[in-house]
Amino acid sequence: MAAFESVVGHAPILTRLAAAADRDELTHAILLSGPDSVGKTTAASVLAAVLLAAEDWPGGPLAHPDLWLEDSDDEWLKIERVRAGGRGESGVSLQDFLALRPYAGGRRVAVMARADRLTEPAANSLLKTVEEPPEGTHLILCAAHPERLPATILSRCEIVTLAPVPVAAIAEWLRGVHGIEAETAATAAALSAGRPGRALHLAADESVLRAEVDALDRFVSIGGTGTVGALRAATALNPGAGVEGRERALMILAAWASFVRDASCFAAGAPELAIWSSYRPALERWAEALPAGRIVDILGRLTEAADAVAINAQPRLAFEALLLDIFAGPNSPPAVQPPAHAPAPTARPRGRRARGS
């Protein structure tokens, strides 16, 4: 469907769900799972608009009276947002909305972004709705961490996974839809780990994009510097403490992993699969100097470090251990120079704001 073409990377899944709705076979509760910023909320909102035939509704699909959307910045979704009579600052509660008769058609659709924010009482209240949904209603939940939801809710939802989007598709979307300059689009897409929302955020903020590129350049430059160089780099790259530091550490680790993944492609004789074309000399040098197994081991260490940081490890200590393991021991990466980068453009992207889920 044409409406789904704006949801980069996920049109086939949305088309399948819409076709099931046309056959009156679409389940009443769907959980869209996938990484942060992969496009879950955007996909859910577009699917809801199609289910309600709301694409041409005055004021846009979000103004349609048969659509309920929870996409607030609240850290937690409390029971007042779910249970009947729980109207708060965000408007009518979910159960009050679903109890109403359809205004413009035969369906009512509720979309809950970041449903893994539900408190335990709110989740228990939601379970009643999932177990006994009003006729003609569809509930679309979005969650980057579905394991945080009760198993009783998960078991009653059709779980649909939105996978990371190919880098080339994200770069084309940034250029064609948001008017991003080609080099910036390619860099932001490569750093996005397959998440369009993150790519747009990077492309829209040149200082953030430059910081991400600088972190990758420093990683590439550690080769050949031994223990001293590894410790200095770990100190310079310390992402800081708290939630923000942890999130930044994960972004840095993802960028490093994308480079090492490309090096493994070169080592395997498949350079056409690499995404970092601007780093080709450095990638070739890694592939020449390191056994393919060692490159894969480094990629595994990066994945382990990311998992540890995501759970509870201190980013500073994780970086020190990781960089010492990679650059201070046997089979360390060679000395290479990062590429020269063009000055970041000052133009801002055009188009609608990307959602964060």
C-alpha cells in the first residue's frame, strides 16, 4: 500500500497486517517489538491510519476520533492512563476510549508507544482489556524491551518483530524524504545500527554526528599504540556516568562494532557487503594484518561489552577492559589512519519529526 512506503524498511510487514484486517483476521492485540528508534511507533501509527481509512481525515490521521495514541514523554505509564475513569493530563484513558462506539467507521484503534513503561498496576489493568477486548477494537503495543511486560500480556498478543533496516535504505530515505546531503546521509545511516529514527537524529544534529564519527576515528587510531594507547583512549572516550553515559557508551560500541563487522567482510573476501566505504583503506589493512578469526573474536568482545553495559557494567571500566583486550595483547590491530572527513553541512533536514520508538 502506498501509505506504508513512508515507513522505511517495514512496508512488507504492515502490508501483511493490513491484508489480514481486510479478511477480518487481524488479531485484536499486536505487539511490535524491535530496537529503539527502529520505527515501531511510526509503523503502528501508519497501520492504525490505514485500518481506520484515516489518511485523508481533516487535520491528519492523528486527529481521527477513533484513534487513541499514547506517545508521551512520561517515564512511566501509570494505571490512570489505562483504567476506566482514569483521565489525566494526557487525556482520556485507554479503557474509556475503547468503551466508546466508533465515530467514523467500524473500528477503534489504540496505539501505545513504549509499552514497556507500564507500571505493574497499569499492566494488570491492561491485561483485562487484552483478555476481553471490546468488539471492533485493535490494540497495538510497541516495546523495545518486551521482556519487561508480563507474560500474561505477551501470550495474548501477536508479536511482530521489526528488524533493523538496511543501511542503504536508510541513507536513501534520509536523502529523498528529508533532504539530507549524500555524505551526511551515508554516515548517519552507517552509524544508526539499522534504526531510521537514530539516523535522522544524527543527521539533524551535526555536533552529535561529528562526536560519533570522532569516537570511531579514535578507535581506528588506537592500533599499534599498545597498552598506553589503549588506556589513554579509554580515558578520552569515557562516556560519563548515569543513564546518559550508558546510552552514549552503547552508541559508541555500536559504531565500533559496525567497523569491525566490515573488517570481517573484507577478511572473508566479501568487501561489497561493507557499509563504511570511506574507511576502506583502514578496513583493508585490518583484513591483511589480522586472521579472520581474530576479527570475529573482536566483534564478539564488542558485543559482550555492549551486553554488560546494557545490564549494569560501568562504561569506563568496560571501555578499559575492552580496549586493553583488543589493542594491548597478541594479534592486536595494526596502526591505521582514519579517513579525512568533509566539514559537516549546516543544513537541517526537512520533513516530519522521527519518532523515537
